[in-house]
Amino acid sequence: MIKRHRGIRYVSTGIRGFDEITGGGLPAGRITVVLGGAGGGKTIFGVQALAVGARQFAEPGVFVAFEESANQVVENTRSFVWGIDRLKGKSIDVVDAYLSQSAEQGGEFDLLGLLSILGQRVKAIRAKRIVLDGLDVLLANLGNPTLARREVFRLREWLQDSRLTAIITAKADAADIRLSPEYDFLQFMADCVVTVQHRVVGGTAMRFIRVAKCRGGPHSANEFPFTIGEEGIEVGAGAAMEMDHPAPTTRISSGVERLDSMLGGGYHRGSSTLITGSPGTAKTTLAAAFAVSASQRKERTLFVSFDEAPAQIVRNIASVGIALGPHVASGVLRMHSLRSRVASPEAHVAHIRELLREHRAQNLVLDPISALGPGGEESLGQRAAIEILDLTKSQSITGVYTSLLGNKAALTEETPIGISTIADTWMHVSYVNQGGERNRALTVIKSRGTGHSNQVRELILSKTGLTLSDVYSAGGEVLMGTLRWEREGQERRKQHNFKRELEVRQREAALVLAETQARTRAALSAEAVQEAALERIKAEREESDEQVATQSLELRQRRGADDLRVARRRATRPSAR
Amino acid sequence: MSGTRSTKGGTLRLRLYVAGESPNSVAAIRHLRAVLAGYPSLHAELEIIDVLKSPEAGMRARVLVTPTMVKVAPSPERRITGNLKDTNALVAVLGLTEAPRE
């Protein structure tokens, strides 16, 4: 990996993320000065660059220890994967160059003794790289700043003549990365100046690296966070500059059937999915459903949670019928909990990288990825999150990340950690308040390479797991939960009521008719009664008329009128004969 | 080292590490010899080592700064760096009393 900028060849430091900052590593055959406070990582930077040079680029190196003993330096690097203990005496030489202060000063001196020693060592192993660690210590012990300065220029000439790629480290004021004024010239003689810092950001101790100057190279002057892990220094951000990820087209289930169909078959393998939402919107449950589904396919899965113990998650998720436990037991699923505040975002990234490697994970769930950002410095968390996405993508690991996000923020379509633009799929779960009830609504905001449904679905949690339900829209409004059932019921009822009303009206009409008929009948019978009464009266009157006639006849007979008796007999008994 | 004690009167054993013909080295040899000459009764053994010619020797003694003079015996071992122009410092390192030089 050799790059050239304006005629200057660059050699890789092997430090993850650093080479990208300077556009190739360090200028070959030139001097790089690394400045920083005590414990800032200067020495590790130097040793790592040497070790990687010797191991990967066949460039042997000499390490000159001005500050600690050679044995100490070797011991201190033993814990790194590139530890130089195995290389010592072969492709790496460590020179003890601690200058005892016990020597008296008896006049002008030079560093020819040192250069002679170095020359011999360099020649012996054909070194291409050299680290002068803690030059400030040598200079301070020399005691005479003017002479020291002259000798440093002699050293510089020697380095240039020998065409070594040199790293000189020196202690600088930790706060503002400044050398003591008498050693200021160190910066000017360097082709490249790198500063490392250790400071507390938002309650978390963090390390930062910055390339303050680099001759010839197009470099980023920004400050980048870094960590020191098993692999030594790992600088964040650099990796994100490479966009050369494989893009598999196979689909794997999200663990929720309806969601798979919404996404056109599930998540793309090796893709990253972001699930955003307010607290309690079942983000973790969705992520867990994926973890279980992956585990069922016997895919090694890593579930990293922040600030929540694995056992707690397993228990909580079990309540909705998603069983993580058996997969943890079988070893296919590994759950790990991190404390967000304990380490820096970069340290978390390094830790997760380590876990992924250890578990040989094919899938990663990070719950929530928003926990990476320490308070007040969202950009750091964002950078770390981007790095995670990058890391998983480059290894074709399918990642599902949850992120806390209020409904308000969703409107601006901006996640707090800004990774929504890099994620392949972005789903948002929101609460919808309707009719005194909160329901969960799931929307697929974006999904690369997928003809996804734009419709909102209701996310329903039950004892048997997660389901998505079609939403009911009425009057241009999406209805969910009870309200939806109510509204649906209302519609049903309306229909029902109408029918019933008709029935009632029909019955009412029938009643009225019946009543009318009854009344009619009653009226008719009354008429008949009257008629009958009239007949009776008539009959009575006729009878009484007859009686009157009979009585007058009897009166006449009694008074002796003969002819009337005969006449009366004829009239009263004509048929009696 | 064992020979140091048996040397009667305390023979002074010195090693002067120089870097070739460099001005400071040349000056150091001159200054050291001049001081030793001021003590005629002194038994001194001086070994001059050129670190440019034998860097291993320089490495063994961890001589970074040239010139460096090491008083090997009598013990304790002491060191002085530089061209030895500072006579007082040199005399002190050699463990000699103020030189009664006329």
C-alpha cells in the first residue's frame, strides 16, 4: 500500500484509520513528530508503526528508547497482537538510550556517539523505519538547550541521509499540545506533525489524534477519536472513507412475517437496518425478533445492549413470546451488555469489533446504537455509529440497530446520530394517540433496493409475538387499536340500525293500520248498535201505536159498540181460523 | 574491577569515548591529558575508545553523548560528558583534590 503525493512516497502505519487521514500513512524517508501528553499513546503509535512495517511490509525497524528501558518497551507491547517481543533481535531492534542524569557536564558535547550506535543497529538489520521515543527526555537530560538544538539538527541530517522513515515522539503539554519553547524547533524540522490527546468529553475519557501538518499529502486536519485496544491504536472515521462494500442481494427474514412482505422479502443480507422510535415502541422487540429468526437459521448472532443486562432483555422479550433464551443456551446467539458511560464511543466500537470477531457473528443487533454518543457530543457518537455500520457492511454482517427517537424528530427525518442516511433500511415506530389510547404505528421510511410499502402498519404485541396489521383509514385518517375497532363497529352498527329502524317503522305502520282498522271496526259496530237501537225504538213505537188502537177499541166495546167487536175479531185473528 | 582494590595507592582507570576526530573529542583528549599531567604522582590508565570505529563498545557503555569519560576505578564509577573544558568538574569526577598546579 504505497501512495505518492507530490513526489513523496507514503508508507502504511498499519494503524486502522490513520493512513486514511494522511492519505497513505507516513511520508517515507522523512520525519514525523508525534506530540502528546503523558500516557497519550505516542509510544504505542511508534511501536505499532514499526511492528506493522516489519510484519507486513518487510521494513525492519529500530526502536530507540530514551524514556524507558528497552525491556520495558518490549514488555509493554506484549499484550498487543503485533507485540514486538517475538520480533526483537530479528526484524526489530530496541536500543536502550536512556541518558543517565548522573553524568557530570564538562563542556560542549555532541550526539555522535548515539548516531554511531544507531548507524550500526540500522545497518545490522537493514532497517527502513526508526522510532526515537521520548526525544524530549534526551534533550532535557542533555541540559544545554542551545547545544541540544544543534544536535537535533545533526540527528535530522543523519536521518535524512540514511533515508529512514522516522517517528520522533516527544512529550508536549497535554492541554494545548505545545512543546516547551526550547524544543519548539522539533515541529519545524518535521515533515509531518501528529498530536495525540487524552481528555474527558461528556464525562467519558477519550483519546483524539490529529495530523497538524503533513508535507505533500492531502490530509484531514480534523481531530479524530481513537482507542487503544488489542490491536493497538484504532482511529475512528478513517474507515468510513472507504465505500467499497459488497452488496449481497439475498434476503433474510426480519422475524416478522408481515414486515418481510412489506420489505419485499425481508432484510438484505449484509445490510443495515435502523429502527427508530420513542421509548416503549417495541424497537427492542423488533430487533429481538430478528435475532431469534437468525438464530433459528443457525446464523451466529451478536446482540449488544447498552445499559440493560442480557437476562433482563431475555425475560422482557419472552413476555411477548419471543424466546431468546434457548439460542443463548445453544451458543448461536451471544448477548453482551455494555455500559454506555464507562468507555468512549471509540472504545465501544473496538469492543464490539472484538466481540464480532470472537463470536464469528453473521448478524449484529445493537440496542440502542444511539447510546454510543456521550452527552453533548453527538458527533462522536455519530462517528462511532457510522464506524459500526461500516464495519458490519464490510464484513457482510447484517445489522439491526435501534435508536431512540421522539416523534418530533421523525418529522425532520433526522436521527440524533445521523446514521439514517447510511442505513439501508429505516423503519420508524411511533405512538399514535387516539381515543385515550396509545398504539404503535410502523412506517418503512426507506429501504434501499426494495419496493417497500409506504403504508403505515399497526404493530401489535401479543403473548404470541409481533404482528403487523393493516391499518384502517377513515376520513383520511389512519385509525388503530380500539378506536379502529370502534369506528369499524360504528359503521357496522349504522347499517344494522338502519335495518332495525326500518323494521320498527314497518311495525309501527302496521300497528297504526291495525289500530285504524280496529277503530273502523269499532265505529262500524257503533253504527250497527245505533241502527239497532233505532229499529227497536221504531218497533216499540209501532207497538205502542197498536196498543193505543186496541185500547180505544176495547173502550168502544166496553161502551157497547157491537159492530166494532166483529170488526176487531176479523182484524186480530184472521189466521186463527 | 577486582584488580582495582589490589592496586596500591588507587590507580585511576579511565575510559574516554570519543567520536573520531570531531572537535569536541579532540578537545576532550587534550583537556584530559592536561589535567592528568598536573598530577605527576598519579597512576592513571587511560583507554581511548572511538565509538565510530566500535559502536558496540559505545553501546555497551551506553555512550550517547560524545565525548564521555568514564572513571572505572577506583569505585564508584563516575561519568562526565563534554570536551572536558570544565576542569573543576573533571577534577571532581576524577576524585582528585584541588590540583596544586604551579
